[in-house]
Amino acid sequence: MKFADKKEIVQFSIQRSGSTLIYQVLKELYPDKGVRKNHDWKTRYNELPAVCTYRDFRDVAASSWRTAHDVSAQAVLSGKRRMTSTEVVKWARFGCDLSNRYLPHFKKNGSGKIIWLQYEKFYNDFDWLLDRLEEFFDDKYETAKRDYIAKKCSRAQNEKIAKQMLTFKKYDDDSFIHGNHIMTGEPGSWKLIVPASHHKVFNDTLKPSLEKWGY
């Protein structure tokens, strides 16, 4: 196994890009190591293995709006809450700022000590995720372990935890799941938050950032 001499694993990610799921999985795979979940890169991380995540910045921005305002999934899905026209512009720019902030780290992908995982590929595919982690850590995860992780870290299980809290301001100390943490989890769910009449401006504002990240 690579990095056997390291006592910590860094879980560094753009917010709202599946980082909590990756944190949970890493904690189950390597219980003897400290998993450091952070949205900010620290100098000492340069010497540690880092598992990072990214996601379509339209979904990142829309999901960030929802959690910042503590809007429940039900409020969005019922049509009661949507971004206003002012918020569409503000949060699209927020997504662009996040892209610029994290892009220098993303360019280090493949350096040997850091791996970036795309949300759209792992959010609903534990086999894909665990295959990538096996390659990165040069390790082997038995079927029983894979099945256990897929069940314990499933969306259904995390939704049960989230329902125990009524606000995003509260979270579970073990799983790091917040209240109102999950809406649908599906790619493209930003379209449920941004009014259809504002999809074009949202897309146009974020297009350069999306292209930089391969979208």
C-alpha cells in the first residue's frame, strides 16, 4: 500500500461536491489514519496523500445557495423556493470565484500524491469510486468491505441522519451530515433552484469556469 508511512489522509474539496461522502468512505477504509476534511489547503498537506472532489459549478453554486439560506429540499421540490434574479447573478459569480480558487490545486491532479474525483462519476457508483481509490492507494478492498461501505455510506442512510436535524447549522459529529444536507444529489439539480427564465444567464456566466474543469 502506498502512503503506509503517513498517519493522515487529506480530504480536500470544493464545497458541495460530495466531500462528506468521500470523508465517510476514507474513514471506513483507513480507520487507523486521521482523515482531515477541509475546504482550505494547508502547507503541511503537501506531504500527505490528498483525495479531492469537484462538481459541475452550476450545481455547486445552487447547492451552496440552498445551504446558505437553510432551504429544505421540500421547499425547492414543491416550487416554494427559487433563486431571485439578483441571487442568480450573485451565486453564478460565486461559482466562478470557487473555480478560480481551486483551479491551481486541480492542475496538480496526477502528481502522485493527489487525486481529483468527479462528483458525476462517483455520486451513485461505489464501485467506480472504490476502484479509483484502490489505484491511488495501491490497495485492495475485498467484496465484503465494499458492500459494507456501500450500505453504511449510502444516500438512504445519510438521508436518515439528515432528517434528525432541522437545520443545516447542526450536524452529526460522526458522519458530518448536516440537517437539510441532501436535496436530490442528482447532477443538474441546479435547474430546480434557478428559475428557467434565468438558466441562460447562469449558464453563460459559469461557462468559462466549467470549460476549465472539463465540462
